[in-house]
Amino acid sequence: MTCALPNQIAIDGPAASGKTTVGMAIATKYGYLFLDTGLMYRAVTLAAIKQGVPAKGRALGPFMKTLDLDVRATSDGTQIRLAGEDVTSRLSHPDVEHNVSRYAAV
């Protein structure tokens, strides 16, 4: 018995549980594009740090409403643009790594 593959597969779990590794393996094996949604949290963190918006308090909500964030799943992986600028390579910067969980919690 064979069954059709779904159009989308979502993988959920706690931080550092291997979601990206499993997702990339599935995408490679079955020909899916892989969208690393964790990079969206990193992009928000990067943008907020650049603009001096703290992770706590009420400033993050209004900031998010004006954020120009573009997320694309491509054959080369997930691409993130902020205000038209490709920032994908900067999302693993130590400042982002150190702060992403605080912004993601909001």
C-alpha cells in the first residue's frame, strides 16, 4: 500500500531537540523545500537589537507591526530578508544566539 505525501509537514518540539536536522533530512529525501521557522525568531531578534528594542516591556509589539520581514523557502534553504536586505548569514551571530530565547518568549 502506498500513500501520497502531504503538501506540508510541520515538526514541533523543544529547543535543541533536532527539529532542523530531522526536517532537513525529510526535505532532502522526499524533495520538499525546508523552511526553518526558527530563523524568523532570530531575524526578529537581530532587528530588535539593531533598533535598540528591549525583549521585555511593551515596545516589542509595536515594533513587530512595522517590521519588514520576508521569509522564503528556496532550494538553497531558508532565506530571510529584513527591509529587503538578506540577513540570513547574520542570524547565527553571537549577539543573536545569546538573545533569541528572550525575544522568542515574548
